[in-house]
Amino acid sequence: MSSLKSGFRFSPFSHLYIEEKALEYPITREITSRFLNSNKVLIGDYREVFTRPRQNFNLQKKAVKLILAVKKGEFLFEAPELCHDFGFSNFYYTSPVLNCPYNCSYCFLKGMYPSSNIVIFVNIEDYLEEIEKLWREKKNLYIACSYETDLLAMERIVPYSRRFIDFCRGKKDLIIELRTKSANIDTIKDVLPAENAVLSWTISTPFIAETYEKNAPGIEKRVMAMKKAQELGFRVRLCFDPLIYYKGFEDEFSKLLEYVFNYIDKSWVMDAGIGVFRIPKDYLKNIRSCGIYDEIFYFYYEEGKKVFSVEKSIKEKMVDFAVRELSKFLPQEKIFYL
């Protein structure tokens, strides 16, 4: 490893690790110009930092480092069954950024990655080229771009949300979804909305947000961001996922819906997703074996073929109630649940 010259003002990242191959990409220069006070370290491969042994995910969250790399190999993956497909037969996801700036207690990334440092793949054009190829081959294509990060929350660091929105505009039978908890809507207020770009907000009850969604904006800020997104002309999706049961859940959920639909225009809601807490079996085992002690990972869960989830009776109770309450505001055909 060799150091690069640095200087500037306050930066949230003490270190930027940069693959040598990444230096030739314009987005690398754009990102590094924002963090001139960070220590820059050249590396050969991002995995030297990201996948090194004996890392502690939660401890690293206190001082996250940024890694700039060039993606190689596959760019698109078929989405797993535990994700909402919203009625699309060709449902894929892509990950131009690994890890999220927030630190939600229930996040599956804690069992997926050995590190909480954030990786940005700077060869965004290669991602768009692969999506274009798949779209021309399959049509009726749904691409989730923000399942393993929060691109809108990262927009001031790397402007990928606008790249995906601009890319999908005018492409019939292609839907791009940007899932977020961010209130960062002003970062794309100058972007022309696209009919087939969906901004999808995770909306939680106050108890879930305050207890489990560390560092994420509060529900009021998320709802105001959705309202502004609609005013700018974007279609939005509501995601009540994960639902976590606690005493008083039903009352809080009903009040949450009243609050949300008091501010947003339901005619501009594309659809809504409902899901209970669930996690791939391997991820939960990784979390429990590597010393991550968020209490939610140590509750009792029923073991399915590929996932752990809340027991069936509780799941059915929560989902049935959520669907029934949401049906007061949206037609049944716009409500999807797992």
C-alpha cells in the first residue's frame, strides 16, 4: 500500500482506500475532490481491506472507511424469493455500492459482509451497459438498485441515483427502483423524473424506527421527503418492511398510515409492500458466530428452507392486519406482501 497526498477540511471518512485501477475513472476524481482531508491509500484490490479476517461490523460503524474499486465479474443477480417482486417475472438487483451509511439493528448486511466499510464501484457505465443488455433480451424487467445500500442517502458522495433515473427514462418495460430511508430528496430535485423510476421509502412505526433504525432519518422526515418527491413528479412506493411485533403495534401502525396518507397523494403511490422480519439462514448464523449482539438476532425464529423468520401465527396476524389497514387507503391490487 502507498499513501496519496491529501488535504482539505472536515471529512466523515478518515481514510479512502482506492484501487489503482480506479484512478482512471472520472467518478473517482469527483469523489476524492470532496474528501481532500482524508488519508488516501492506494491498494491493488478492494478485498484487501473489505474481506480481511477478524473484522467487527458494528465496531467499524463508529469509524467507517470509504473504498473505491472497479467491479469485475457479474453485475446483475436474480433477486431471492424473500424479496418483493411486485408482480414482475424478471426481477433482478444490482449493487454499485456495498453497505449502507445507516446502522439499522436488523440489517441483513451484518451477516452478508465481513466489513461495514462502504465500497463504491466507480465503473458505473459497465453496470448500465449490463442492464441495457438484459433489458433488450428480456423486457418487462425490474431492477432494484439500492437493496444493499441506500443510494439516495449516498447521493452527495456519489451521484448514482440520478444516473439510474436518467438511464431508465424512456425505456419501456424497464422499472428501476431506488429503496431508501433517506430524507435526501433535494439532491435530485434538479433531475427530470422518469415514469419508470420508482423511489421506494421504508416506512416504520415510531417504535421500530426509534429502536432499530439507528442513524436513519425519523419518520416525519421520510414522509416529508416522499411528499416532496411526489411534488417533483416522482412515483413513490411504500415499504412497510420489516414489521416487528411488539405490544401496541396495531395501534401505532394504524396511526402511522393515517399520518402518511394525510401528507402524500395516494394517487401517486405506485404500490406498497409488506413484510415481516426475515433473514437468510447463513446470514443469521454468521451474525451469531462473529459477536454481533443486536438483540433482534437472538429472538426465537422459525427455520424455513432458506430463511429464519417470525413464527407463522405471528406473521399471519401482523400481515393480515397490515393489509386490512392499508386497504383503507390503497386498492388491493397495489398491496404486495410476503
